[in-house]
Amino acid sequence: MARTKKPLLTKSLIYIILSIYAVTIFYPIFLMLITSLKENKEIFTNPYGLPHVFTLDGYIKLLKISNYGIYFRNSIIVTVTSIFFILVISSLASFAIAKYRFFGKRFIYFYFIAGLIVPIKLGTIGILQTMIKLHLFDNITSLIIIYIAMGIPFGVFILTDFIRLIPEELSNSARIDGCSEPRIFYKIIVPLLQPALAAVAIVNFIPIWNDFWFPLILIRSDSMKTVPLATALLYGQYETNFGLIFAVLSMASLPVIIFYLILSRQFIKGLTAGAFKGE
Amino acid sequence: MVGDRKKLMSSINKKKIRYFIPLFLASGIIIYTIFMVVPILNSMFLSFYTGEGMSTPTEFVGFRNYIRLFTQFPFKDRFINAFWNNVKFFLIVTLIQNVVGFFMAVLISRKFWGNKIFRRISFLPVTLSVLVVGFLFSLMLNPVWGIFDKILEFLRLGFLIRPWLGSTTTALPVIAIVISWQWMGEAILFYMAGIDGIDEEVLEAAKIDGAGPLAEIRYILFPSLLPVIGIVTILIFIGDFTQFDIIYAMATTRGNPTYSTDLFGSLFYRVTFQSAERGGWGMGMGAAVATIMFLIVFIGVIFWLYIFRMKGLKDKEGA
């Protein structure tokens, strides 16, 4: 009797604890999304639950008063371009490190890896000065370059380990057939590398899309703003207009939430791989 | 035949391949060096100059910036204040994320229907921007909308209500809890990966020997998850000692109320990039602050490597 009862009890206890936890995690996000669909009055009269009247007023107003399309476009350009170059540049470097023997190889590898533990934020003064000199201040190109530099250490870290696991025989038989090294990289390594490239892309997506620090320092014009910078400035400007503010916060979050819901397994895999490499 | 092949390979390796190595490495090394390594070194270099405005260093002043930072009003006061706030912030976040993350991971890793859903939900806030999370919680905690206070009243805990972000005693812990809430999913993720790595047979054997769940945690899970505690803690350490977004969103760049939530990240931003009326100290002083932040992170990482990684390497060599 006692034996059958106990597991049931612990099991329901686990469910209860986890459900409470899930609610505390989920509810604030849920609240943000549903409040953005409420009328201004209802936000105060009915703060917790689903709206009685659904409205897109907040979103419509947001699109009217700001150039949200431009901020969104800028964020997409910055994120996609920098991730693309992170993948190309770090897979090339990783290929050289993983497959060739040369002087200073270990040093170069650790030189890259050191960037994993040093936050690039601490170089902001130097970055600002360099960008001013290159006439890239107040231009999203500067953001793209910074994010590429920021993403290379993690890219090299993951991809070098992955390329090492690809059997050398594959490249060697191609070499005997007269295949050049760039062709070996492109025709043999890259196709096999796809899962690792996906992991690097996904892991970089979150910090790049959400970065607020560098736009805050480097961007001034409205036409160059990214979503996080626009979010902060709109929040400061319309703090009392709750309907609008919740639309602003939801708009900044929806792309990552949707992306995560579609790719949550890959997200979790990629991040776990990052933390446990070299253990 | 095999011998020919080997000879052929070695001649190919020697002649043709070398030429491509620098080419493959070049783009990575150049961008990483110019836009990450040099700026960080440049900040250290700048900390020995006055650098009042946005322009290049004006005058070499040796250690003057550091001396001002450590001894003179108001530099010293702001600096020491940010340091202790940051230590407190780090300790609260570390405690919450490790304890709650550990136990949630232990619970979620039990075999039952729906455990993967819990893991996915727990990770959702990690994908949001810190800025959005900060704004969202400011709105929930503020007395105007006050949804958090209303929930407390509903739970008959109304007596707990206080000006969460308006009081110097509660603001910093509340912000630390918000950050812990957001990043908990990451801690759970790492702990679960650690638990997955534990040998099933060890756990089975413990069960057969009659070990209860607490003994299992004490003697098996906890010791095997020590390296994970190390990873979670060092990630929190690096993140918290450069944290800026959450303070900006919940307490402005001044670390309201009265600098009680001012961290190194907000101090660095304010003194370096804002005008003198708004708390700016000039680039040289800002560079000194950044250099100290770098040293703190560096010492933390070395300490972590020494405790966790070196031990791991020695174990590996022994095996």
C-alpha cells in the first residue's frame, strides 16, 4: 500500500512545483502579449486576464508615430549579414586550424578562444574611436563589423572541434583526384559541417538581435536605429501610454519568441554544446 | 601501392597546402584583432591619458586616473559603491540561479510525461532581450499599473507591498531577482546536460542500495555536478560584472534610487559616454574603469580555471 502511494505522491508534488515554476516563467511574457492587444482603459480595469475586446490600436499607433519598418529592416540586415560572415570567416579559420599543421597553430587557436571570456563591451572606447576614424559612426555597418568580431571566438571554438572529427581520408582522396584546398573546403567540409553551422548561427542570433549596448553608443540617426535602440527610446518617450508601450515590447520580442518556438530543440542543443566543449 | 600513396600525400602536403593556410586564417585574425583585441588593449592604454572629450588622447598622466578613482571624491565613492553593489548583485544571482536551477533540473530530469515542455518553457525568457525584460518588470512592479502588488493582494500577501524599485533596500535585490528569472533557463539547461552525463548505472546502483532522493542528491548528483556549478557561476560572473541593460531599463543610467543599483556597467557608461552634467568623467577615467572591469573578469576567470578546469585536466591525465 505504502509502496504504491509514495511514487504517486512525489510525482504529483513534482508536477505542482514545476507547474508553479512554469507559471512564474510564462505569465509575465503572456501578460506582455495580451496587454498589447487591450484597449487603454481595459489595461487598468482588467489587468490580468484575456482582453474582452481585442484591438491592434497599440500596434497601429506604433507604426504611425515611428519608422518601425526601418528599425526592423535594420535589425534583420545587421543580424543576417553578421551571422553569415561569422559562419564563413570562422569556418575558414577553423578548417586551417583543425586540418593543417603549421607554426603557431596552438597559439592562434587560443588567441581566438580567449575572446570567449573577455566581454567586447570593455573595448567600447577603442571601438568608438576606430569607427569614427573609419567614418562608420552612425552607420549600421559598424554594428555588423563588431558583431562579426564578437562571434568569431565562439564560431572557431565549436567549428574547430567539429572539423577535427571529419575523417582525413575524405580530403586525401579528393587531393589525389587533384582537388584544390579551397574546393576540398567547399565541396567536402562545408556540407558535413551544416549541423555545427546551424548551432553557431542560432547561438549568435539571440545576442545580436537583442544587442542594445552598441547601437546606443554608435547610432544616432533614426534611419540607422535597430529594434532594441528604438524600443528604449520609444519607451522613454511614451512611458505613460500603456497600450503603445506593450505593443513596443511585444514587437521587439515576437521575432525571437516565434523563432524559438520553431527551433527550440536546436537552440537547446547549440547552447549545451557551447558550454560543454572541451570538458 | 600503399607506399606510393603515402609518398604522394606527403609531397602534396608539403608543397601545395601551405600556401592556403594564411589565406584561410587571414579574415578571421584581421577582423577579430582590429575590432576586438586592439580596442580592448587601446582602452587600457587610454587609461593613462586625460582624454577629456571624444577626440584622441590629449596628455599622458601616468596613474593619475587610477589614483583619482581610488582616492578622490566623487570618483572613489561612485567606484566603491558600484563595486559593492556588483558583488551583492552577483552573489544574489549566483545563489538563486544555482540553487533553483539545480533543483528544477533535478525535478525536470525525472522521467515523466511532459518534462521536455518544462525545459522549453524555462528557456523562453533567455531569448528575450534584457532590455524588454527590464521594462516589462518595471511596469509590473510600478505602483501605477501595479500588477505585481495586485497579485500579492489577491494572495493575501498585501502586507508585503512596498515601493520595490523606489527604495534603496529593495531595488538591487529585486533587479537581481529579475535577471535570475530571465537566465534561469540557461542554468537549468546546463544542469540538465550535466545530469544526462551521469552514468545511469551509478544511479541504479544507488537506488538498489536504498539511497533516498536526498542521499542521491548529496552523494551522486551534487559531486558530479560541481563542474556545472563552476560553468554557471563563471558565466554569471562575466555577465554581471559587465551588466548594463537591466540597470538602464529598471533604474536608469544613474542606478536609481540614489546610486543604490549602480553597477560597473552603468558606471562605465555614465562616466565615459555621458556629458559632465549627467555624470561624465571623460574618456580617460572611463578607460580606467573599463580596465579595472577587465582585471576583475580576468582574475575571476583565472580563479575559475584554477579550481575547475585544472583539476579536470589532471583527472584526465591520470585516467
